[in-house]
Amino acid sequence: MAHEKTAHLKNIEMPELQLLKVKCYSGHTYAQRPESFFWQNKEHKISRIEKEWLEPGKRFFKVVTEDEKLFELCYNEAQDQWRLINQRRGGNMKQIFEALEKDARMTPEQISTMTGVPVADVKKAIKKAEQDRAILRYKAIIDWTKLGEEEVLALVEVKVVPQRNVGFDAIAERVYRFPQARSVYLASGTYDLAVLVAGKTMQEVAVFVSEKLATLEAVQGTVTHFILKKYKEDGEVFDSGGEVKRLPVTP
């Protein structure tokens, strides 16, 4: 059975594997530990080796690169060649950021326990994500009504004329620089930008839309939808129950 299994692997693996140039540490034997490899015209430095195993004439390594991608490498001793077996995003690394997205108060130690990733690697991944602005900031979702504070939110649809060479980016930048613009999205459909606007009163929001937003040169029209009640935000459900209190609208 062992011989048949080896023959079968040779038949299916060779056409699929990619040859690699690998820099490795060689101590008592060659290819003792890969340190980096070249793939897709780029050198990928290995931050850690998650697993290594031997088969007759071959050494296998499951490695994680500095950009948190998971690769499986194989060194064929008879051919003196390195090959790439598999490449994918490290699943555990994604779990780190999913945990932070759900609760930004989680410590690296708690995340390590949850994901199985060493604490040092959790801290390193978070620090790199902060430097790369993959993590933009940490925030809390607050139900301001329970604190006795009221705010008015409106979803404003904005029709704009895209500009040559920059499309919608230039006008979107002008919009998101307004402090009243809580969120700005490029959307498909009748209108181009969806803007979440915040203010203390309906009048304040209306003045911003009519005097600041609608008067921008590239803006052709706006439609304002005042938000009457929050039911769910960023995955968190607000207290349900009770009637929807419609805001009084004065013509």
C-alpha cells in the first residue's frame, strides 16, 4: 500500500506544483528551515513555521509569511528542487480581526486563547494591521438615547457628475471632509453617493444638506431620508419593543 500511495502522489502532484527559489537555513542538513522564497516576482519572508513533516525523499513545511499568508512548501531531495504546494490566507489570522471587530476590548491573551495563535503573533498581527491602516480605529457602539442624549441622523442620496480622470473620488473627498458626514459610500442605482449625516436637530441637518452639500459644484441633486429609529448597527441589536416615534416634520 505504501508503494502504491507514493506512485499515486507522483502522478497527480507534479503538474500542479510550482518551482520556487528558496532561501533556507542549513545546519546539520540542507533545507533544515526555509526563511524566505520568491513567488510572483516578490520575495516573501517567513515569519513562522506552523508545521513540518517528512516523506521519503521530501521535506514539507507549512509556513506563514509576514503578510499573514499561509503556504505549504516541499523540498525534493533527489531533484534538489523546492515547490509550492498550496497557498491561502491564514484562517487563524482572520479570526484575530473578527474577534476585535466584535469586541475591541479583547486582549491579545484572550484572542490567543480563542484562536490558538501565540500571544506574540497576535500582538504582531495587530500592530502591523494598525500600521497598514487595516485597523482604522477602535470604537464603541453607544445607544445615546439611554444616556439622555439625542442626535438626528439622515441618509442622504447624492447625485453627482463624475470628473474626468478621477471619477467620483474627488467629490467624495470633498463630502467626507465635512464633519457632519458620518459615513460616505459610492453606491449603484439612481444616485451615486450615500451619505450618513449627523446633527443635533432636523433643522441643523437640513441646513447642512441645502447650504453645504447641495451647493457643491458637481452635485446635481439630493434626497434626504431621516432615520426614525435604530434597530441594529454593526451587528449589535438595540433594545426592541415600543412604538416608533416619528419625528415631527414642519413644512
